[in-house]
Amino acid sequence: MTKPANPILNIHFGLVCLSSLLFSCSFNMLIPELPGYLSSLGGGEYKGLIIALFTLTAGISRPFSGRLTDTMGRVPVMVVGSVVCFICGFLYPVLGTVAGFLFLRLLHGFSTGFKPTATSAYVADIVPRERWGEALGIHGLCFSTGLAVGPAIGSAIRLAYSLNVLFYTSSAFALMSIIILMNMKETLKEKQRFSWAILKISRRDIIALEVLPAAIITFLSYTAYGVILTLIPDWSAHLGIANKGLFFMVFTVASVLIRISAGKVSDKYGRIRVIKAGLIILFIALLIVGYADTITGLMAGAVIYGMANGILSPSVNAWTIDLSLPGHRGKAVATMYIALEAGIGLGALFSGWFYQDVISMIPIIMYVSAGITIVALGYMFIRRQISLPEESELTV
């Protein structure tokens, strides 16, 4: 039996996937318990800021992480992201005030501002172009597994032990990610030493204009994710679900099951077709989640939402790299993630503002999110076509 050309399953790819799994577990295990924790501190009205502040610093740091990824190397930037998670886990129990908590959410955001940017560039370095969609699908599967098991583990730890044990466990997962990263081989050939001049960012360094189409879809589709992160813990409790991480586990399992095949399909038939299908499914999922008044209905919505996420994420990520310029993958990926953080942050901020602990507002907010998804789908149909083979009838 002959070996497939350009194999992607190697030790370097395996290490970066394992590191991302642990990193994802580290910060996602906190999410279901943070709204209740903030309320216990007397800051229930600030629930929308739990995600919004996190994504604010993540978005602000993207241009810098993209620049550092393209100059200093992929591995150092990934390490910085995991180190921030490690530190924050120890500081949550120390800064036990509303102001301290909100400050830590700002600080914690730097983690996702750094690591995913460098990770996507690293994967693109070690995988052949014609298999980017498949590889990013596999890597996304690992990251999403952390998104699934993290919240479930976090809620279980909170129920069995305490919030402080949960915070320290988050740090332990980040530490394991750091250990793996320290043993990974750098892929950037022409590296520069750090200097403050590298951090001088001009307007041209912030946004990679060539990947704006992918960034627009990312922004519009991820506003729903900000809404989900902010409201699902309370919506789950309202429907009688004790483990607030159950929704996240169910939707991520569904995402994992479809993610690899979606990446392969986008490699073969083109990103555009797959993204359109993903947006339609996302629209349906948000309607179901908003309409659900039973645990079964909510879990059905979680499954369909996971399918949409599993289709969209690897396809949009690969589309971003398709559109990027040689030598500027870090900036291109950073641009896409700036849009992602902006979408999540605004979705979280406005959903928290409209919600105000009035449970009857949740369905309405979900329907508005579905409407935003329709805007994204409309953009995909009316946008000016760019003459790239990956956007048309690509066959490999």
C-alpha cells in the first residue's frame, strides 16, 4: 500500500494539536461558571463584559501577535498565549472583587490574541497548500474538543470542589500546553530578535485587506457565538440543566464529528459553497435555540449549532490563508481573528445589555442573531467574486 503524498499526520502536527487542546481546555473550563461567580461578587449587571472584555484585548493584541509571528517566529508567540492563561488562573482567587475580576478578563484576553494566530500560521507552514482545509479541520477538532470537555470539566470541578480548585486546574492545563510548546521545532526560517521597533504598528500592519471577505463573514457569524457564551449558562439553568457546560459539550461533539469532512469538502469543491451551507445551518440552529423551551429542544439546537460551527470554522480559516499573501500569513490570520473577536465581543456586549437577567429576552436575542446570519449569507451571494481558484470550482 503506497503512502499518501504530503502526509499531514506527523509529530509536529500532533504536538501543535495537543497543545491547542490543552490551551482550549484551560480557558474554556471557566466560561460556564464565570457568570455565577461574577454575580456572587455583586456584579451581575456586568455579565456581558465577561466575554466582551476578553475579546477586546484579544482583538487589540492581534496586529502585534501577527507581526511577531511573521518576524520572531511561531513558537514564541504561542508560548506567550499559554503563559497568560497560566498566570490568570492563579490570579482569579487573589483578585476577588468585581473590579479585579473585570481586569483579569482584560488580561486573560491576551491569551487568545496570541496563541491561535501563531498556531494557524504554524499549521500552514508544515502542511501542503492543497490540504490546508483538511489540516485546519483536524486542528480545529482538537481545539473544539477543548471547548467541549473544558466547560463540562469546569462545572464538574466547581460542583465537586470549589471555584479556586477550578481556577488552579485551568492554570495546570495551560502549563502542560507550555511544556509541549517548548519542545516544538520553529518553522519560520528568517527570524528576528525581539526589539521594541517590531511592536511599532502602522495602519498597514493592522488589517490585511486581501482577506477582508473572509473577515466579514467571520465577524457576522461569530456575533452569535458571543450571544451563546453569554446567555446559554442562564438559559440552561432556566430549563433545569444542572451542568451549565452540557450545551457546550453537545455542540462541540457535533462540531468535531463534521469538522474534518467539511475541511476536505472545502478543499475539493471550494470554500464558498461550503460556507454558504454552513451559514444556512447556523440560521436554523439559532432559531431552534431561541424557540427551545425544553432540555431536548435546547440539545437539538446545540447539535445543529455544532454542525454549523464545524462546517464554517475550517472553511473560513482555510479561505483566509488562501487569500493571504506570501510572507504575511501571520497578519492575514490576525485580521481574521480580529474580526472573530470583534464579533464575539459585540455579540456578548449587546446580548448582556439587552438581557439584564430577564429570561424572556433570550429568545428575542437569539432571533436577532439569526437575522445577522442572514446578512452574512446575503453578503456571500452578492459580493464581488475574486478570481482565485479556491473560491470557484477547486479540485485537488
